[in-house]
Amino acid sequence: MRVVVHPADEGGSGFYRLIAPARALAAQGHDVALEYDFTYSAVWQPSAFGPDRMIYGGGFEANATAESYVAARERLLGYVSHFSPADQDKVAGGTAAKLFKFA
């Protein structure tokens, strides 16, 4: 499985939510590509990747609140609103659960 990571930032949540886990997967021998393009136009082209290759990571800043997390999740679902409900569930957590063997 090839994993391509597009963090939204190089530090903060981009590092500990995407870059560090991607490096750990690479250290275990997985085919991982870290691509640094911090523009949302590059990151949010969901149809180019498909739900089986997308993992959501966001809304987890140190000052996050329940309301800001809900807003981040709603923003995510807006980006993939053209996906079926099952595919939206994959992006919102199902693909990550499969990748990290939680499911």
C-alpha cells in the first residue's frame, strides 16, 4: 500500500498527526511519500485520491474546543459531500482505522 501524506502545516498538528506517523510507517517498511504542499487547493482534491486513500487529521490544536472540533469535522464532510455516506465515513475515520489496524 502506498501512503501519500499532504500535511496542512509542517509543525503543530501537521507534524504530530501526519508527518510523524508517516515516518513511523516508512521505518516499518511501508511505501510512504511525504509531499509538502501547504496549500489547501493541493490537499483538498478528494476525487483525485478517493476515500480508500484519504485520512482526516485536523481540529486538534492545543486550544481546540468541542465546538471547534465539530466545526472542523463539518468542514471536512463539506469537502467530501459528493461521496456516498459510506465513503464519507471512510474519510472521517474508517480508512485510518483500517490502516492502523484498529478495525
